[in-house]
Amino acid sequence: MTRPKITIVTVCFNAAKTLERTIKSVINQTYDKIEYIIIDGASTDGTIDIIKQFENKISYWNSEPDNGIYDAMNKGIKKASGDWINFMNAGDMFADDNVIKTLFETELDDCGVIYGSWFLKYRNHLSLTTPSPFYENKNKFKGMGFSHQSVFVKLQCALKYMFDTSFKLCADYNMIHKLYYKEKVVFNKVCIPIAIMDEESGATISNYELHYREVARICGCSPSNIEIMYSVIVYKLKRYIKKCIW
């Protein structure tokens, strides 16, 4: 079996408080065919100093102004030379040091997308989130059902369907949606946790209404304002309950 080369891309901006744990999570992976790329958006808070501390472990890094997170992620795609690509952004981590080895040192079905579960990190607790298969998600208005941190995409697929920067929150779902419905790519769900995400991080947390509107645009549906606001309220209520418990 030919062992594939895996590209991990971290995009960041003024992430001095969170970037180091992400870098260590990548460079401590026990799989040895990893290309690590960091795309920084011209940080001014000490982020560059952290990158330079680990420069000998990073395949490529750059720091310059960009037009948002998806523009930065596209820059990472263009620099990638691996067979598969994953986006582990500042503050995110792999679930353990053996994730990539577990995934790619075994025979994989002929597929273009690999995805698995992930942990949400609350103040004192990790909550495992298990996705259902993408094609079983009957209500596509809810989104793709898994996080981009827990997804590996064939690089050739990512190059063909770059992130559409007209989306502020859901360009990752737009890519996945096109790969499944337009490209007819095979999706392979794996039964291991792939990533750990901070429950408080992410732009979606602060603007869930926009998230729903972008998902609706991708799916070609037209939910009413009442439907959207109902979904936002339910989402916020679930988050509040989980925060109170954990």
C-alpha cells in the first residue's frame, strides 16, 4: 500500500493565545508524511514569533493581508502538494497524536472525502459529536453535519472546488455540497474522533442567522424569516443548556 502525503493547513490572524497548541498538535502526529502549511493574515500580536519558534517543523508559512478566512484557506490549497488536505485552524487540535496514522496507514476505499467525529471543548468537559452520513442528512438546510476540522479532502478535489469567498461562514459546506452532488465524490465516514474544537470559537457562534441564510443559499431553498429565527433560537437554547451543564 502506498502511504499518501497529507497536507495540514492552519490559517490564523492575531492568534498568539491559541496557535501554539494547534502547531504542537500537528507536529506531534506520529505519521511521518505530513506537509504543514501556516497562512497568517498579517498578525500584530506575537503570532509570528510563535510561528518562528517552530519554523523548522513547518513546510511553508506566510504572513500577509488577506480577504478573510476562506481566502487564506485558498492560499493554503494553492501551496499544498499532498494527496489529501485538512484545515486545522488556530485553536483547533487533533483528537490525539495518532489520528493521521490511524486513518492513512490502513486501506481506504476509493473516496474523495473522509470525515469523522469531533470533540467540542467546554470549560470542563469534552463532548463527542458524531456525524450522520452526509447523504442521510435529509434536511440539508441544517448544514453538512460535520466540521471542516474533522474532514480530509483529496487535494485534486479541493483544487477543483476552491472555497467561494462570497460566503462568510459556509464556504466549506459549499465545497462539500458541490463535491457530493456535482462531482459525485464518494464520502467515507470513519469511526474515530478526528478533531477537538473550542465550543466558544468560530465565527458561526456569533452569527448563526447568517449561517442559516448561507446554507439555504447553497441548498437552493428559501426558508422564511420565521423559520430562520426559530432555528437560531433553538440553536442558542441548546448551547445555553450545554454550557449550564458543563
